[in-house]
Amino acid sequence: MDRYILQEMVPPFLFGVGTFSSLGVSVGSLFYLVNQVVDAGLPLTTAMHILLLRLPEFVVYSFPASTLLAGLMTFSRFSSDSEMIALRGCGVSIYRMAIAPLFFCLLVTGLTFTFNESLVPAANYEAKSILRQALKDNRPAFRQRDIVYQEFGDTQVDGEKRRSLQRIFYSREFDGQQMKGLTILDFSREGLDQIVSANSAVWNFEQGVWDFYDGTIYIVSADGSFRNIVKFDHQQLKLPRAPLDLAQNTRDYNEMNIAQSLEYLEVLQQTGNEAKIRELKVRIQQKYALPFVCVAFGLVGVALGAQLRRTGRATGFAISILLIFTYYLMAFIFGAIAQTGGLSPFWGAWLPNLFGLLIAAVLLHRASR
């Protein structure tokens, strides 16, 4: 029975992948690329290359929808052909029938996570790079001006550990290799502040320090007076590399996998930009949550299909579209609430999945009666 159910689910699943991917590519990339070919002179071969690179992202988004369609169409056919009645007559409950679809959904979940981590971010980043080169977009792939980095650390205040500002790093310009017009405020030493002003600075990869050129170091005592002023032509300072990482990172969220997002989060957490930190935390949780929506969608499809006797492919497709739209609307709303601080990043990303599982449980219970 399990083998039979799995065999019946594969064709509608593949149909869903092809259909939903085609719709996604058409709406998300094809129309834009056609416009660039006509108006901006983008070569047709380059447009096809970019389209192929964007395809994995839409294939991944089609997996949850396809599991829903597969469960819905398979079990609605079982109902219309009285196969559900025959299985129940043999003492097989709807919960037992759902084991094979659950196993199928878990396989698709693993496939979704693998695609989303190993293939989609790299393909999206490559597509953006090729498009910029083809359109002769001369904007550099890094931040050029006003790089601000704040470093926080733990300090002991009255015997209590508190997180406080340690340094402020500001650079007026960045050319991809060299920082220019720098000012560093160092508060890491208790009772003694340091101000570093330099014309330029580069990161020394071999020694892991910053090489500052043509600058001045001001040592300020606790009462605000200058204790010492030192001018230099070249000075090495052991400061974090994070300002360089912050300036060089221009990838969008859909161009980073979880490991890259966590590395970027470490940099952002030192800047003190709470809005961006919350947003990135929500995005990371959504990367974890998205693959598991396949389980919720698949079980909802099974439960609905078991109660719909004569649902054709067009009707099943329409129901799938409605449920998918509802899920992504909920994901957008809860994600936005989490980014404003109304929910934790975890709940903002996972609540739509939990609602889906709850609906699946209620529908399966109704179908079992």
C-alpha cells in the first residue's frame, strides 16, 4: 500500500514542480529579462544564462506547493474511485495511509534544504553578477562611503558584567582595498580614551592587523585633557577586521546560505544596528522553516483530498494556489511583526508552519470519522 501511494504521488508532484516553477520564473524573471533584451540591449544568450541560474530558486519555492498538490490530487482520486472505501473496509485508517505521504514530504524537505543551502545562493549571486556585467553597471560590489562600525564588549561595572561600547570605527571612503578618511574612537581602556585619525588604512592579511598611514593618535585622560599626541607615517593597530567585512558584504539575503548569514550576523551584532540584526535573525529562521512547510502542506493535501470525491486537476490546482497564497501571506505578516520586535525571530518564522500542522491535524481528524 505504501509503495502504491508513493507511486501515485510522484506524477502530480513532478507536474506541480514544472507548473509552479514555470509560473515563478515567468513572473519573477522572464518578463524583466525580456524587457532588458528589448530596451537595454541585453544579449539573448546572456538572458538565457541568467534565466537558468534563477531557475533553482523557483524550483525550491515550488517544492512545498507541489507536495500539497500531490497529496490533494492523489487522495482525491482515491476517494472518487472508492479506493478509500476499500482501504477502510480492510481496517486501514487515514492516519495509517498518511505515513507514506509523510515519508515523501520528509524526503522533499531534505531536498529543499539541500537546494536552498548549496545551490540557490550561489546561483542567485552569479546571476546578479552576470547581469551587472552585461548591462555595464559600473557600481562597485561594495560600500563606497560612510562605513560605520561599532564594537561592543563586556566590562565589569560594580562587580556586574555589562555590555558597553568599546570602539567606533568610521571611514569616509572605501575603494575595495583601502579605507580613506578614518576616525577611530577607542573606549576599551578604563579611564583612558584614544582617538586615531588617519588618511588611509589597509588590512594586513598576513599579520591580521590594520596598517594605518599618515595619521595622528590622541590620548585623552578621564578629565578630558590630551595626555599625549603622536603623529605617524605608518602605524599598525590590532583592531577587528569586521569593518572590512561589513564594507565588502553586499549580498542580499537570498544570496547567502545559513553559514554565510551567521557570519554576517556576527559582524552586524557588533555594529549595534538592532533593526538589521532583527531582520537578519528572522531571515535565518525562515531559511530553517521553509523546507519544513513541505510536511504541513503535504498532510493538508492528504486530509483535503480524502474528503473531496471528484476533484479534477484544475480544481486541485486552484485549491493549492489559494492555500499557498494564504501561507505566504501569513509568513510575510508574521515575519514583519518579528522584524519590528513584536515576536521573536523563531516564532515569526515558524508560526505559519505550526498553523499549517494544526490545520492538517484537524482535517485528518475530520477525515478519520
